[in-house]
Amino acid sequence: MNDEIDVLTIGETMVLLNPHESGPMRHVVDFRKRIGGAESNMAVGLARLDHDAAWISRLGSDPHGQYVRDTIRGAGVDTQYVTFDAEAPTGLMFKERRELAESRVYYYRDDSAASRMAPDDLPDEALANARYLHLTGITPALSESCRELVFDATRRAQEHGVTVSLDPNLRFKLWDETMMRETLLSLVEECDVVLPGIEEGAVLLGTDDPERIATEFRALGADEVVVKLGADGAFVASDAVAETVTGYEVERVVDPVGAGDGFAAGYLSGRLEGLDPVRATDRANAVGALATTVTGDIEGLPTRSELRSLQVTKTNKSDNNRSLSVRLAVKSIRRTQL
């Protein structure tokens, strides 16, 4: 890896047991071992798009921890700052897939190694070399020491001139809703870029209107807010723009988990390359869409060529639709003139 880090992120990644078939967990007996973690998913997404991403965490000194670290490192992410804890385990999670309902996830992460992270787990040298620090609302929910880590990280990022991005990524099972709201709204005040879903806006701000969500997060201090609208795309707002960017159609959604992490990777990728917020949001929509087409949190994250193919397809469809609209308009004019 180069000394300069495009995006540095920190958070818990667990071993994910993904079922071979759909159905209630109590009836499933065969699972495929993978990994799952919002921050590492995002980092892998960036690495697939040829960016230098670094992920920091604390893992158990157990086979699960070795597997997590090796998998993420094998995906091209810098893991040199990951530490191992001999006194706490690596977290586990089981996924339950339903054909006619949303997937469910069962977590086994109490007192995990990652929950013991503290400010000292983030080396200043790593932060000083980063262009972006990406955080989620999951890490501060893990423990008091993790909350201290997150707020200390934003303070030090500001000192180093590092841009801070936040995906709220609400986890209701991890903490009290009142504390969650207070903590995350305080965290938004320390961030430059915020990437909420429309449901997260409703919980944190009491509104599901994308424009109001963006306006209120910007009033708290964020420079750029991108509100995810699912299949409809996203609403992006900054000093220069406020508009909805249409999403991408996929033939079949296989697994929606990880789409938001792909969205974050796509947006940061675009901004790192100098794209304006609208074009960066279009890239985010594309990465998020592709992430839903494959089972697993990171397996569907696209390479640059796969991303380009989807964007070209959307452009061609848009051009064809515009051409059809023009032809229909011309026919209408001719009928009027007859």
C-alpha cells in the first residue's frame, strides 16, 4: 500500500454464516462462512475500484479473527493497523434469508474484541496520512470506549485536515433509541459528509422528506448530505446542488445487505476522483445496485469495469427513452398540424 490512504475506516467485522437455502433459521443446517461488517464492506468496495483503503479493528486471537483479517487483506485492503485481543472473541453473525420477506441477522457480539476498541486503537500516523475518515453509527453503539474512540477520531481528523464521512447505519438492537439519537446527532456535527437512508432520517430527525433531512443535517454542520432512497436513487445536497439522482434497475435483488456500504464506497470513490456530488451520487447508486445482485456482503461489490458496464447500460436506456420521447413529440406535432 502507498503511504497515503484514500479512505481510513474503523469498526467491527464479524464472521458471517450465510445459509445455503432460504427459510427459518431453526430449519437451516448448512451455512457458508463469509465476513460481514459495514466499515470493511465499504473498504473492500473502494479497493475494488482501485483506491487505497485501510481498515482498523480489534479481533479475537482465534481462528475467526485470523479468517476475518486474511479475507479483508486478500481483498486489497490495508490491515496493518488491526490488532488481536487474547482475552475477547471475534464476533459472529448468522443470516436468515426469506424469499418473501427481508433477511434477518442474528448477532453474537457481546463483549467481542471489537467492543473493547478505544482511542489508542487509532494510530495518529494512519489518520495523518488519510484523505477521508469514514465512520458508521455502529461503532459508537458497541461500548462506551468505542464511543470515545469515534469522537476522538473526528477531533483528530479535523486537526489533520481529514474529511470525515458518516453513514448513520442504525442498529436498534445495540443501544437505547434516545442515546442513539443524541449520540449520532452530536456526531453529525463533527462530520463533513453524511450518507443517511430515508428511514434513518425519519428516526433521527422525525421526517422522511429527503429535502428536509438534507437541510437539517446540513444545518447541524455537514457540508454534503446524500439521502438514500432505495431503488429510486438518492437526493444529494451541498452548497452547489440539491437534486434527486435516479437509481439503477437490476433484474433481481438477491441480497440487499451491504448495498448501503457499497453506496458509501461509490460516493467516496467519486469524490476522491474529483467528481461533483451529483456524478458521485450516480456512481454510488450504481455500486449499491450491483451489491444487491449477489449473496454476501462483499461478493457483489463491483470492479471498475463492471461499474462502467452498468453505467453505460443506464446511459443507453436514457438516450433511447429520450429518442422515443422526441419521436412521439414530433408525431404529436404533425397530427396537430394536419
